[in-house]
Amino acid sequence: MPLDARRLVAQGLATMVALRLGFLTMQALVRRRRRGVARSVFGDARAEYFNGGEASIAAVLGPASARGLQVIFDFDRTLTASNSSQCHDGLRRVDDASLAAALEPYWRFGDAGGPPPIRGRPMRSWWDDVHGLLATHGVTMAALEAADAKDPAVLRPGAAAALRELRRLGVPTLVVSAGLEHVILGALARAGFDDAAPALDGGGHEGIK
């Protein structure tokens, strides 16, 4: 093959390789943009329970400012540790045999179709029914607090540090939950946020000031 022809072939191959690499790079960027970058205020967002160590809000924000930011957390198994007592677990510890019997079918989440009393009904029926049973059985707040104190909910590693950093940055932070207010406020108070207050009356929404 003449020298000029070999040069043309070599240049053509180099161009094809460059175009292919460029295409693959663009494809990867598009996929990443569509997928987004998963980040967590608890550390490594790929960790199963987001408990990889101290929180780093700065790493989450990157170069962005916290201006205009508002953070909303769920409570059970989001702010709380995976092995922690959850909001309604304390109801099992209330010293009332008749209440325990009435609540028993509501704990059967492993059944096909879910707990028998709410099958075919909206999921919120679970909370409506359970909280209604507390009222009909005359369960007092003192009894609920005593039951909670036997095995109180605790925040997961990194959660308190994240909340402190959000407070330092002046970021409004809300905990939204269908759980019991005294359990949420108690867990926050034990973590040093004893000034957290309900943002909505009776709503289980706690503001971290």
C-alpha cells in the first residue's frame, strides 16, 4: 500500500476512535444527568442505612449555597437507627391486656394483603384505627410516655450531626411523620434538640429551630 494511502487509513482510524470516545463520553454524561447524583446528609448515599459516619452537609451542597434551602426528613428509619424502636412500637409496651388484644391484628404486616382490619382500605386507616383504639381504651399520655421510656427511639449515627449543621447554616428543617409526637420530640430532645416544636397542632410535624 502506498505511503499516502497508509496515512489516510491511519488518520481515518484515529478519527473513528476519537468520534467513538466522544460519543461514549457524551452518552455517560447524559445518563449521569438523567440519573442525578445520589447524595446523603448522612454520608455515603450508597450505604444501606446511611450511617457511614459523621454527616457532611458541605459535601451534599457542594459549591451551592444553602440560601433558599429547606430540608424535610421522615422520622422512622430515616432519622432513627435501623435497630431503634420506632414511633408506634411503644404501644406494644402499654400495660393494658385489652388494648394489646385489640391491637394484635394491626401488627400483622407480614400477612398477604397486610393487617386484616385494613385490607381493602386506604393505608391511613391503620393510623386512624390504632389511634382511635388508644382513645377508646382510655390510654393516657403518661402511660404512653412510660411505655416509650422502656425502649426509647434513638437517632441513627450522623443524624444529630446533620441536624446541628443545618441549624448552624440557618436551614429551616422539618420532621414529617405519621408517628407519635411525644416519641419524635423525645428522640430529638435526647439528641440535644430540646427546643424542637410542633409546626402544626396535632400533626406530628416537628420544626428544628
